[in-house]
Amino acid sequence: MTESLGQCCVSGVTWEGTPEGQVRKIKGVDVYVGEPKQGGDKSKALLFLTDVFGLGLINNKLMVDDFARQGYYTYLVDYLNGDAIAPDAMNSGNFDLPAWLANHGEEATHAALDPVMDGLKEEGVSKFAAVGYCFGGKYTVRLAIQKRISIGMIAHPSLLQVPEDLEALKEVTPEIPMLFVTCTTDFMYGPEKQKVGDDILGNGTTEGKGYKRVFYEGCSHGFAVRGDKSDPKVKFGKEDAFKQTIDWFKQNNF
């Protein structure tokens, strides 16, 4: 199956705020790090796997800071290798997504992600979680299938192979709980694919054997990380999706 991205993947709103974390090198890779101000468990690492805007979009950094405030050492890995789509390309409608994606396959992405995970292990991390937004959803699922994380959340994922990835995920979700954040309008993981996921993984509305799906009416692809917070439905969806993620981690002892 040929992978593709849609214009929904480069649409959204840039938020306002001041990032509180710092960028540092881990195994030569740029990583934006959010550290809990009140202390946290350094043996646990939360990987923040971004959309196509990566390290350059302030929204991503602000969300890393939000997770850090909840007590998690959070790491936004530049797995786009310095080639993230520029924030000013958002909503332009003329960005060449296929050409960009050709340089961001699994080999190129893991070439940055894997060394960072190795470096964090050397620093004492023994347990990983991952949250994946859009492009990052695929890689959160991949890490779960490979049993390299202990829990995960994906929001409006892009590039999932359906049903193949979901069938592989089913084999590990009893052990590795996975939360899916979904919405009404989503070219990449819309209601039809959401139903396929529910049929394979569980009922999709309550916690089953390691799988839960939450759904936000009136929201569209990207809402959890690039949503227009002036829209009440989107604002609620963005905030509740974050709350659901924190609750999911706590319920499953991460």
C-alpha cells in the first residue's frame, strides 16, 4: 500500500505561548526536553512523536511542557532530521507532501529515534511511553508492536496500514495499553477506519483489553495539536484528549 499524506496534515492553527523546556543533543540528535519542576521519575521517559512540523512548531513544545507539568520527563525527538515542514507552510495548500514524505520513511525516521532511545537508556531510563500525533501515530504503533514502549496514545494518526497495523497491534495491546484519539473529519483515520480498529481491537468506547478509543464530534484531523482553540468544540476536544491521555497513563501505572 502506498503511503500518502493529505492537506489536512499541513493545516491548523499556531498557538501562542512561551516554551519552558530546552533543546539538547542526545546521541547527536536534537531533542526538546520538558522536565517536571516538582520532580518526577527519571527512569520513565515519555516520547513525544510529532506531526510533520516537528521541533519548529511552538504547539509541539507547549504540549511537551504540559506533559512535564504532569510529572513526566518528556522528549520531543527531531526524528524529521532537521527537515520538518516550516510552520509558515501551514494552510498554504501548495506544499509538495509526496516529495517530502519520500525523504521521511521508516529507515530515516528510526535513524534518529532509535539512538535517542538508546541514549536515554544509558542515562537510566528503563520504561518508555509514547504519544504520537498525526505522523507520529504510525511510529507510536510501531514501537508498541515492537514492544519497545509500555503504553501509548495516538491522536488522529497518519500513515497507518489498515488493517495490517491494527491486527499486529492486537497481539500486544493486552500487554501494552493503547489509547486512540479520533474525530469526525479525518482523511487519514476517519470513521470507516475507526470502525475497523474497533472491530479488531475492542469496542472502542470503554476500556477493553488494553484498548480505548475516544471520539470528538465537530473536530477534524490535527485538532489535538493544531486545533483552533477559539472553536468551543475544538478547544474541548484538545483539552479533553490531553486529560484522557494523562488518565490513561495513571490508570495503567505509568
